[in-house]
Amino acid sequence: MKVAVTAKGAGLGAWIDDDFVHCKQIVVVDENNRFEAWSNPFKDDPSHEAAIQLAKWIVDEGIKLLITNEISPQSREVLENADVVVYQAKEGAVLTLVEKARNGMVKNE
């Protein structure tokens, strides 16, 4: 299962970025802890639609679980309607958060 974390950097040790739509990177980790870091193409877009577009992009990329903090209700709805689970976390490194989510230590809020 592919897990995405909104992040301030491009690695497994990068810290979570607490703003879904304006995050710098999205780090995607697979079940073998191989990862890819994607620049957020919507981070500088001031429009209300940017968050929804980012949510749709995550769905299109096959992500099944997203870890972020601040996320709009509209973005959450797009993700959950596509069966993407959204967990919220205030702090932590990417790999730590992914492992906690896999072990049920991060909850869907």
C-alpha cells in the first residue's frame, strides 16, 4: 500500500509539513519502505481549488493513506470518497509516521 506524507523535505527523515495544500513535498512510501518525493505542483497556487486539485492528484497516483495535518473538509471529502484514509499528525518524521500508521498508532481524525 502506498502511503503519502506531506513533508518539508524530500526524504524519509523529513519532517511533516502541517499544511496539506501548501506543503513543499509529498513523500510516498511503499510497503518495502522504498520512497519517492514529489514536489507539490499546487503549493504556490492561492486559489481555493488548489487543495481539491491536490487531493485529486493524490487519488490519481494510487495513494491509499495520507498523513498530513491541516486539510480542508472539501479535500478530505475528495480523498475519502476515493477510499483514501486520511490521518492527521502534528509532528514527526516521514518514516516514523508511516510506521506508526501501519501499526495503528496514528488515528483518523
